[in-house]
Amino acid sequence: MLRYAVIFFIVALIAGALGFGGVAGAAAGIAKIVFYIFLVLLLVSLVSNLLKKA
């Protein structure tokens, strides 16, 4: 699951670079959504990892 979070993070960075650079205005909104998805997946991964070790 952590791998998916990293993939979402990379996609968010690419979409953010394209959107905030003026290439595509809609990519900025997509980048924000994908970034929040990354944060949620990261938190879920960290919590599940901590629960597995306990």
C-alpha cells in the first residue's frame, strides 16, 4: 500500500508542476486531489504498519 502512496505522490508532483507552471489549469486541481489522496494513503500505511508491529 505504501507503493501506491508513493505513486500517487509522484503523479501529484508531475500534475502540480504542469498545472502551476501554466501548462494546464485543470491539472492544478487534479494535483490537489491526488496530493490529499497521497496523504490519506500515507497515514493508513503508517497506522497499519504500526499495528502489525504491535
